[in-house]
Amino acid sequence: MLPQSYEKHFPVMLQEVLLALAPEDGKVYVDATFGNGGYSEALLKAADCKVIALDRDPDVAARVEEMKKLYGNRFDFHAGQFGNFAELVNRPVDGAVFDIGVSSMQLDEARRGFSFSKDASLDMRMSQKGISAADIVNNSDEKELADIIYKYGEERKSRQIARRIIEARKNAPIETTKQLAEIIYTVIHKKFNEIDPATRTFQALRIAVNNELDELEKGLAGASALLAPSGRLAVVTFHSLEDRIVKNFFNKNSGKGKGVSRYMPELPNHDDVIFAECSKAITPSAEECELNKRSRSAKLRYAVKKSTQS
């Protein structure tokens, strides 16, 4: 049985993603962030194609089995993080989609500890393995905490928040989302109709726990390497750190810059660029933003691989 939060999920910018990928019969596509399978199912319905899905979250297992029953050998799944795209997929593909960051289902499932709107264990692990947010909060020194909150949350009051965390944990470990949020509120007071002061710190911890930005760079490099000529890569992001990585990766791989990433070699000349076309950022329609408030910060970028590689 699916967790309740997995039963109602609408993939962000679905029609725009389908236009970007332009699915065709007989082609192979990768849904690198399966979640509840919204993109996977839309691709399978749009064309007589095959979809390979990836996800590191064990909570997707029931939905995966459901998809296998519905679509048979047209749907395949590999458990793992999209940073290991090349190793998991290990074959040429005609398109791929990434929906970066925490999913709606993970946010809605209180026990996962991603959201400060519901009190739960301070976890935030997408794979449900490894170091948790509580481990970072309780074991990092003040400078390490401040650096994480500033670098990944772009929080200007990172030093004050880190200092308060250190002071608070002297009395007792910080183990729940509510405990951490209340500490943050002593530094930044909540104001009506403004972003919650805990948002940036929670984002920073989630990114650090899941190594999200490093995984994104590796995933983009892996997907680009496996794209067939004229293959299409679509990426939906939700904050500036992610979008900057995608924008720079696409631009530099289309001959607009140098030094693609640490996971790909320098491109010595224009003949060696990967992409023939890169879109500008596409944002959700006003209608979608009204229906799904989580889509408001979304940006979609896509790129099309050269028809022949030098």
C-alpha cells in the first residue's frame, strides 16, 4: 500500500516537460527522479516508448510494482541515486528528466522529517540511510554549521543560527523538526505572509544530508554521456543553487563557456560541444501556480544533444 501522501501528487510542469522531451514510439527515456511516477506514466501514455526509472527512496516500492503491472516490459526500475545515472542506466537513451530536490510526497510524510510544518524526527534522508539532519545538527561545530546554512541555504543569519543551535544542544540533543524550528525563530522572528524563517536552514540541511548539488552535477554528466544523438534532457529545479548548476552546465556544454564540471573534461573547441540547443528558464503557468503552490518556484531548462558527435 502506498503512503497516503503518495496517492495525490501532480508532477510539476508536466506538459512543458513532455514538450521538451517530445516522446516518440520505440524510443527509451529515463525518469531520474521517479517519486510517484508522474513523469514516467505521462511518457508511457504519450508514446509507445520504454521508460527506465530511478529513485533512492525505498518508499516508492509499491508504486514501482503498480507501474510494472500496468506497463510490463515497457517500464523498468533501478533503485539508486541519480548521481549514479551512468552506472544504473548503462545504455544509450533518447531522453531524460530530472525533478530536483525533495518531493511533495516526502514533504507530506511527516515521519521523514523534511518539513518544519509537522513535528517529527529530524531526519531528511532521501534514501533513509546514512547521516541524518539530527547527526549534522548535534555533531558539527559552530563554523561547520554556519558554513552549511550559508552555503546551501543562502541564509544571511547563518552564524547567529549556528550559535543558537550550539547553545541549545548543551542542554539536550536537538532531535525533532519542531525543536530546530523554534531555535531558528529566536534568531529570525516569523512575520505574516512572508517566507518561514526556518525555510533556508531546513533546505541547507536537506542538501547537505543528501549531497544534492554534487549528485546533480554527476547526474547531469552521466545523462549527457548516455544521450543518443538528438537526445533531449529536461531538468526541473526549485531554487537558485540548483538552477545555477543546470544553467551553467547547459551553457558550457553548448559552447558558451569553459570548464563544464569536475565530472567532465574541458571542452577544447566548439566541435566538441555536446548540445545543439539549450532553452532559457521556463516557469509554470499562472494556473498551475494557483492549483499547486509548490510549483511557484519551479524552473524548467532543457537541452538537445547534437545530431552527430564529432
